[in-house]
Amino acid sequence: MSSYSEKIKRDLLDLYEGVYCLGQNDKAAVLFNSEVLKKIRYKPEEVKIALDLDDNLSQRKKQGISSEIAAIQTREQALEYFDGNLGVVFRTEIAENDRNSILKKVTVEELKHLYHLIFGIPMMNKCKKIDILYKIKEFCDNDKRTEDLIKNLY
């Protein structure tokens, strides 16, 4: 985002904070009509977050990452999402049409995001969806095997 846009956001936030403070005063009804005061219902912190989220949303759209997957921020969340939504493509009982339908719903960028969260390193630029899925599946299989081995040590 350009610094010009950031400056506009900061100026809007400063204006909102000023009007919000005035709106908390009983004399605000003299300065503003009731319709304006009804619109000053959000705390400045909430407005700041909304401005930042708007920027993140446009960045996600550019990258091809849905808000559902972009909201995933931890390894545990990524593994849970994989198990619940993407891991089914490896089951032998799933039909080819169903497998293709699932693969169409996810983008390479989304899979790279999950990969980065799980492995802690970014994925190579040129990869196929299925290759990324296999790498994540292998990680999950090895992780489960390790947990089982450790469980037997105690």
C-alpha cells in the first residue's frame, strides 16, 4: 500500500477520534445532528482495526487467498483445516469427481499459505496443488507416527 493511502487512513482515523471524543460530551447535540451522532458508535480502536482489515482483505484478494484460509495463523489451525477439508482427497473410497471438486475449491496460493504455517518455511514458487498436498500429508503421517512412538516411551 502506498504511503499516500496510509496517510489518508491516519487522517481519517484522527478525524474519527476527534469526533468520537466530542460525541461523548453532552454538548455534542448542539454541534451535530442526531443522525451524525448515531454513526459515531464505534470505538476508535475498532475503526483502526477495520481500516487495517480492509487493507489485508485487498492484499489477500491479490494473492488469491480466501478469508477463511487467511484467518488460519497457527500450525495447529492449518493441520486441523487440512485434516477436515483437504485430507479427504487421499482416501481411496472418494470418487474422482469429488476429489477434483475439492481440488478446484482451493488455490495454489492457499496451499502455499498452509504449507508455510505447517513447515515454517515458504513453498517453492512453482508447484502443483497435488504436490503441496502430498507434502502436507506426509508431514501429518510422520507427525502421527512420531506421536505414537513417543506415547509408547512413557
